[in-house]
Amino acid sequence: MKGSYMSITVNGLDELKKLAGSDLGTSEWIEVTQERIDTFADATGDHQWIHVDPERAKDGPFGAPIAHGYLTLSLFIPLFTELLDVQGVTTKVNYGLNKVRFPAPVKVGSRIRLVGKLAEVEEVPGGVQITVDGTIEIEGGAKPAAVLQSLSRFYA
């Protein structure tokens, strides 16, 4: 256990199935730095000024540079792995997303964390598919940065 959260570890698909409907808890906070935003911009080719030009962004609608929505979304995976560790499986894959929204921008220097719930576990050929209800919170923020459902598959 590190900080204020505790990861849930399950061994195998049967143990994972028993967690259906469970709250997974809250991840640690991570800071969204300008360097992280710039690296994401370089990786995706999205160099819009609202993300990568701190001087211009000061006078923009948010008063500072903001993270790309898809950067915030991509941080779901490292945050989620803090909440649930599925062992005893051969393969873990992202399967998709449902109902993704970005209610509030993440300003540079903000800290975010994930609150997760294992909404559903259903059998698929050779394994299970899980649906996780996720909320990415902004420290001190009135609205979350992202609200989503993530689908992942785990194979025996």
C-alpha cells in the first residue's frame, strides 16, 4: 500500500467475476505537467496553442494551457492499474470505451486521480470482459476532468 489507496489484486477470472459491482477505490494523484502535455502533442501531432503555448494560453478561455482531452483519457490506464491488478491471466487488452465526456479542462499543473467501480463482468469466448465506470477528478475541481466507461478483456 502506498499513499491513501490500496490496490485490489485478484488471481484468475473466477476471483475477478466475484468483484462485479464493487467499488475499486481511488488512485493516487498525478500532476499534469507542461512537459507531459508537450510530449502528448508531439506523439499525436496536435499542437493547438491552447495546449502548447503557455504565453498565449494565459489570455485564452481557461487562463492557462490545458491538457488534451485524449491525454486525460489516456491516463486512465496507468491510474486504473493502481486500482486493480489481475493476475493469473495470459492476456489483458483494452476493448473500447463508452460514454466518454470531458466536463472540465485540466489546467497545466493540476493533479488528477481516478475513482473506479467495476460495473460489470461478463463472459466472452476464452475470458471475461469488464466494464469499469471511471471518473477522473481534478484536485479542488467542482467538475471531473473525464467521466467514462472502459471495456477491457482478460483471457485465461
